[in-house]
Amino acid sequence: MRDNLIVRKMAEADLALALEWAAAEGWNPGLYDAHCFYAADPQGFFVGERDGVPIGCVSAVRYGSGFGFLGLYIVKAEHRGQGFGLELWRTALDHFGDRVIGLDGVVA
């Protein structure tokens, strides 16, 4: 926990917020992708909150014992550069264990 950041598992209902943030970043996740990923590993979605307000998220979807895929790694702009993303990143990596991990990235 960093500066009262609480990282919790995301409920499926929280996906709408994560997808809204992704769209605001200019990302184009498929319309049903998030729900398919959630069905594959519902324990692999996390939201970071400060004072009960969501400020970031990450998905860490495990596929079997050997592979995982990281996505929806977003921290709201006004909370960037303070280490909150690193806490979300560590949570995702802990969830993966020793799997090989793939991810998408946007340079900006």
C-alpha cells in the first residue's frame, strides 16, 4: 500500500469503468474482450483506490500454468508519477507467479 492506495480485486461490474478509462486513453479494446478475459480469470482484475475512489486498474489474466496476459494498465493522469502504477504492476506480477507474460503497450 502506497499513500493510502488500496488494491482490490475488481468485480465484473467494475469493467465498465476500466473500459471507459481505456477509451479515454485512445485505446480500442474489443466490445466484448474484457468480459471474455474476465471469464478466463476473474481473479486477475485489480483496481487501485485512494479514499474509496478508483484511480487505476490492471488486468493479469492467467491461462493455464504457463502463460498470462497483462492489460488495462491505467492510472488516471492526475495520479501518475507517484508510484501507484508500480503498486498495481506488482499486484499483477504476483498474480502471475512464474508464468510467461505477454502485454500490449502504448509508447505515450
